[in-house]
Amino acid sequence: MKCQEHSVSQPLVLASASPRRLELLSLLGVPFEVIPSQAEENDVSGSGRERVRVLARRKGEEVFARLPGRAVLAADTLVCVENEVLGKPADEADAVRMIRLLSGKSHWVYTGVCLLLPDGSVREEVCGTEVCFAELEEEEILRYAASGEPLDKAGAYAVQGRAGAFVRSIHGSPTNVIGLPLETVARMLREAGWRLFD
């Protein structure tokens, strides 16, 4: 199979600087290297689901253009609550604002995943997970924001970190909330010819 030959002879390219995505992808046992995308991310509109699809593809295409003939995996994650789309907070005050918005409510985490293959074909999906936060005390919100953990996270929290104490329930993929829905990625790679856990 052509795709399998490429996947074996050349590592997959992960178009992301996220240490969480690197760690999650490494669990699948597929050889890969990290080449972060330099794509512009600030001029996309629409719903959170629409934005992550566009941004994941844009990130993947930017790296693919630099590395023709390589398979590239890209992803983008956003948090949506009460019709507001939350990316990464601009600063600590913005993190406080976001956590206040999430306190005591359910919200959705969307991750767009885009896999560009050496033959130029593209596979893309959007995964959604519903997360419910407990009602948080103001002091807890302020202390969490001051910890620095929220500053590079969509929605200003890391479910695998201290904010795990805020989460009452998760409906859907837990790894999606971290930034890479493993079941979705595993299926996409398998269908494209990769062998997992090799």
C-alpha cells in the first residue's frame, strides 16, 4: 500500500508545538517528528466547530507546503461556552475571566484534526466533548489563574493538570479535552495505512 510505504520510510510530521499533543501522539507508537506550523491563526470566524476545522487544515497545509511528499498531522482546539469561543488567554486577567465563565456550567471542547497525505489527499474531522465544571470559589479561580498553568491552554485550563479538580463530568473523548482526540487520530492513521503500536 502506497501510504504504508510512506509511513514506514518517513516519519509522520506533527505540525504542532504543543507538548500535550506530542505526548498523546507518542502513545500510538507511530514514528513522527515535530515541525510546528507558522500559519496565521487570528483571522478565522464562525462557530468553534468551524474555526477548529479551518485552523487545523491551515496549520497542516502550511507545513505540508514546506515538506512536499510528507504526511502531516495538524490539530486545533477551542472551548465554547454560552456562544463564546475561547482560545488561549491573553494574560492572567483573561484567564480569570474565562474560568469565571466556565464555573458551574457545561461547555464544549472542539478539536479539528487534519491529516495531509503524501499523494495530496486530505482527511479531516472535528471531535466534540462536553465538559461540566463544578461551581468554583472566586479565591480558587484567582489562585489557579496565578499558577501560570492556564496561559497556553484553550479555555484557560488543563484537565490533566490542577484544573482536573474543577471537572464534574466529561462526555466524549477525554484526550480531546487535552488537545488531540486519540480515537479519532488512531482511526485516521489506520485508514491511511499506518500500523499502530509498532
